[in-house]
Amino acid sequence: MKKALILVDYINEICHKDGIFGCFPMLEANQAVAKLNRLLEHARKNSWLIVWIIVGFDKNYSEASSNSPVFTRAKEFQKLQRGTWGTEILAELNYQAGELIICKNAVNPFHATNLDHVLRVNGIEELYISGVSTEVAIQSCTRDAHDRGYKVNVIADCCASSKPQFHGVSLEILSYLANVIQSDSLI
């Protein structure tokens, strides 16, 4: 079964200590960056497709829904603009040139992107999903992947939230749709 590692929103504005969206404390406490770098090494060694997902908007925010509280906040504070520090992948993560980066304009990485197409043309059947925030993007991605027929695994100790209680409840809910695993079970 061909596999893909899907890395959702590990960008500065959400994951860096100076970012506005606050997932840094949980990532730091769980040593998630070191774990993710080990996962990336494992995925590359085993020829998994690696897909980085970032959220980002043009400078006018014409792609951001005005009905979305989170994206309205991003526009108000001029955050999550493509091509800025805020939408760069964390420097501590071992991104390698040539790995696919898909930019999304919604919470769900499948919505209005070519993610499903990329997975299908590469014959991917099993997904390992990790990212932030657990209660928003990871829940959305996992639910959609499940409904599209993929075998889904959520890497719990590499996911994070700005609210630890939301993280735990989200993982419990996601266990109905996916295997919720720890990173060390893969390495």
C-alpha cells in the first residue's frame, strides 16, 4: 500500500514562538519538531510521498472568506499572507527542496486544492496526517480523507493546538475515523 505523509500548517505564524496563532507551546512540550524530522527521514527512506500544506492568502485577502472568524482575524492583523515570514515552513523542520507544497485558502487541505488529485495520481492509499491545529485543520483533513476512502492515520504527538483540552478531545473523536498513533510506532 503506497503511503503519504501529510504535514499541515507547520508555518511560522501558527507554530513559531513569535507567531500569533499559539501552537508553539504544545509543539515545544511534545518535542514535535524533533519527532517530525525523524518521521520525515523515515518517510523518505521508505519512498512515501511527502506533502506540505500551508494556509496563505494574497495581499488583498480576496481568497479569504469574510464569513470565517479565523480568516477575518488574519486579514484584520494582516497575517498569513503568502510570501511572508508567517507562511514559511518552520526553519527547524527538515523540508527538502522539491517536496510538494500545497497552499490552501480554507481550513480543509482538500477544499479547492489539488491534494486529492496528487494523492490519486501517485497511487496513494494510506495517509499519515500531522499538523496544527488538531481541532480545526487536522479534524477537517482527517474527516475528508476518511470520506474519500483513504486509510487514515493521525500522528497524535506531532499534532498541536493552542488549547490542550481541544487537542485531547479532538484525538478521541478522530479515533472513530482514523488510527490515532504515536510517532515512535512508525520508526
